[in-house]
Amino acid sequence: MRTGPDRVLIPGGRRVRLAPGRHDSPREGVCVIELASLLAGEEFSDRPRCVCAVIASFLRGWNDRAPHAKRQRLAPYAARVVGSRASRRVTIERRDRCLEWAGATMRRGPIRRLFSLARFRLRIAVLCGLRAALRLNQGAGDYAARVAIARGSPEDAFRLLEALLAIGGTPKTNGSLNGHGTMSGNGSANGTGATNGNGALPRSRSRVATRA
């Protein structure tokens, strides 16, 4: 099978491109967050424990709606987001950043803030569904992803992603990846975010999680 720089080598020696949607196993394809679960050595899932819920939701929404070529630019971030899950304070700050980027005005003061969140929950419910509105950490990321696709400006979306990673001090990689989401070298990354000698991702558990 022909391979190119937009493919990554997953455990088992198979090269895949990022694909939209959920997958039951890497044999069916991977989204950027499923790739992160492999890098982290977790069970194959688009909701790995090691990834911040806000960032994961943003990347899932972007991965699923972006055109094929632009989707492949997300591949390096699979390594970048491993270990991004942080404290509740950091998660809320990331959530608010997504909402503000998407057009929300987060007013100061507890009463005004609750009112602002309630108005935006309604928008999220209409566009993303009631479940996303109730689970605002996920809803904010998904809503921001939809706005990013509608705006048609991937560079702005990459800047938002970099800002989300910077909140809480998520470390950047050792130079193998750049801020535009392109991958240097042979197009693969290891669990620390750097390319390894043969371009393969590290081995992860072979067990496949059943996802609802």
C-alpha cells in the first residue's frame, strides 16, 4: 500500500490517515484523539483519560468536520494532548476560552457569569444537542470546533488550540512538531511527542475498548 507523509504508523505496522468519526479498532481508522489514546498506552478510545475533556471535544469536532487534507494537519497534536488533563480550574479556564473565542461574553460576578453561561448553553443545545449543553466542558469544545469550521480559518483554530494547551502549562514537544500542526521528519511521533528512529508509534495495549 502506498504511503505518504500524511500517514502515521500505528502499533502493528499499519500506516493510517486520520479519519472522521469513532472507530471500533485502529484497523478501521483513527481520529486524532483515538491516536492519542494509542500514544498514551490507554485502551483504544476517543475519550482517553489523559486528555483534557475540553481539548478532546474541540479536536474531535474539528477532526470530524474538516476536509481530508486539513484533517491530517491535526496528527502531531495527538502527542501534544497526551497528559493535558488537569485541575478543575484549568479545565474551566480552557472551557471559557473556547466560549469566548466562539463569541460568548463571560461577564464578571457570579450572577452575571451564570446568566452568560445559560445563554450560551441554549446556543450549544440548538447547534450541538442537549447533552453537549448539559456537559459544558465537552459542549464548549464542540461548539468552538463548529465555529472554526464555519469561519474557514484553520490558522485561527490552530492558535486557539495552542492557547488551550498553554493554559495549565502543557509542555511543547522537543522541536519535532511546530505550531501549525505540521509534522517534521518522517511523519510519526512517539509518546513524548518526538519522532523516533523508525517513525513508529510506541506499542500500546492490544485490548480494544467498547464505547457507547
